[in-house]
Amino acid sequence: MSYPEIYELVFEAPTGAGSDVVVVRRTELKGAGGHPIYMDETGIVRAEISDRGEIRMLATGGHQAPRRPLGARPVERRKPAHHGHTPHR
């Protein structure tokens, strides 16, 4: 099964105005459900994300109570810029 390499986890902002976004990347680890574990660059935010987009946040510390995100958006990897002729839009 193919899983996206990168997701954006969308959280409600603490102030209630807008949202916070955390970028997580797929690791080689699997969660209890057998799905990949995604982690942010700090290693603090970790989540198991299923092929149906179901999210299970994982605590990384003894007293941590991870917030549940509003959703997860897969991020498409951009292809390197082509330096040849590019049509104008």
C-alpha cells in the first residue's frame, strides 16, 4: 500500500481564530493499527495515519496529552523545476 510521504496536520488555533498547521513526514515505524507513523522535524508531534486519513496522535512524553487535529492533508511532492521552455499562463 502506498502512503503519502508528507502530511499537514491541521489543529484548531488555541485562540479559536484560524488554525495551526504542523508538517509531518512518514517514518519507517508502524503504529498499533499497522499504519505508518508520521513525525514533525522536532520529533514531538507524532501521529499514526491510516490509508483512509484516520489520525491517531501518539504521546512522546510521559505527561503529554496530544491535541486531536481537525484533519490531515496529504502534501504532494513538487517536481524539480524544469529549466527548459515553460509555457506562460
